[in-house]
Amino acid sequence: MAMPQPRRQARSSPPWEVLRLISEFVGDPKSLAVACCVSKSWHAVFTSDHLWTPLCRSLFPSSAYNATAAAVSSRHLFQLLHTAASRRRRTRSQLLLHLPRLIFFLDVFQRGAPVLSLARAGSELVSHRGVFRFEVPMNGEEPAALDSCDEVRVAWTVVTAEWREAFGLMEFEGQARAVGNREMWFSEKLPYPSAFCCSEAEAGFEAQIFIELADEVHGGGRTVEKVSFGLMNTKTWRYVKEEDGLLYLQYFLMDTK
């Protein structure tokens, strides 16, 4: 006759009082966050305000305002403030793209025909006071004439020197804005990559082109004397630094996402 086997007792959750005692010895945010994921009962204990409030007050003393503000748990408040501090300390993206690796193409059409075409390697360009703005004089170029009163189509494209990637900085069509009596101004907002991180973070970007015209009329228009192009920060309305402009292009031209 087989002997009866002793009945196994089911493991029970530790008593509530034991969890509360354990919680007093788990004082760092990371351990508390891990403990919250063990079970529902542990979550109830380790999300308690009596554990998170001292942490909040020690690292963010002004969080005491929460006592009189809307009802928000101390754990939620700690996560909110800690995330804000982490964003502030966000590391800068590493610059891998350099100006000599780029070629800039600019084409201007009027009345359906090309009137100005430029191709400049980055190695030929010199930034203006360290910002992403470059001037291209038309010395030695085939004369080009534009009618400042007529509509135009402008295409500005950047290509990597290896001819592997390209990005359209501008595709404008319409009437140019006049700047004084001698300049035509074109601008277009650029897409903002969510993973972009530089000193210009959180700002919008805008591609801008200026075409400077001569006073005299030539062939039904005014001769182009100089072209300048660059990237503008739409929050400060200043040109971005050359390094930040390259970081922006890097996102679209290199697989660094």
C-alpha cells in the first residue's frame, strides 16, 4: 500500500508588513523602480508616497510645492523632474560629416528656362564668420541675368562627394522677395528630424538663398553678381553655426540614426 505523499503548501505572498519593512531599506530610485515591477502587491508598496517624497525633496527641494498643487503622486513627480534633468544633460551628436565631403547645386529657372546654374564643392566654400552661410561670387562664371519682377523656380540640392546620398534643401517656385533694390531673397522651411541633437536643438530650420543683382540691365534682366546661401535658426533668426548645419545635413545624408 502506497504511503500518502505529504501535501505541498502553496507559496504565499510575503505579508504586507514585511514588504513595508523591506521598502525602508530600498532607498535609491533605480531599486524602487525595479521593485515596482515584481507584482501588484509590491507595486502598491513601492510606489508609496512615503518612499518617493523624501527622494523628491532631497534632489528637487522645490517639489514640496506639489503638496499644495494638483494631486500628483511623488513617484510621478520624481520621474517628471528626473527626465527633465536628463534632457538637459543630453549628449551632443558626434559630427562625422565635413564640408569637403559635400557638393552644392543651385539651379534657377525663369519662364521655363534655366538662367543660373552653379555647382560648388564644399572645399571651395568658406563659412561667413563661422556660421553655415556661404557666398559665391560670379567672377569667371557665364553671365546670368534675372528679371526681379518675374516668377522663378529655385532648386538647391546637396550631394555627398561619393555620389551616394542627396538632400533637397529648397524647391521654391513663385515670386522672390526683394531686399532693397539689388537682392532677391528665397526661403523655405526644412523638416526637423526628431533625433537631431545639437546646440540649436528644439529650433526650426530654414533654407535661405540671396541673389545679388547688378544695377545695369543685360538681356532683359539684371546681371547676377553674387549668390549666398545658408541655414537659419527660426527661433533666434540667426544663421546656425557651421558645425550645427553639418550635423543637420548628416542626419539626412549619413546612416547615423
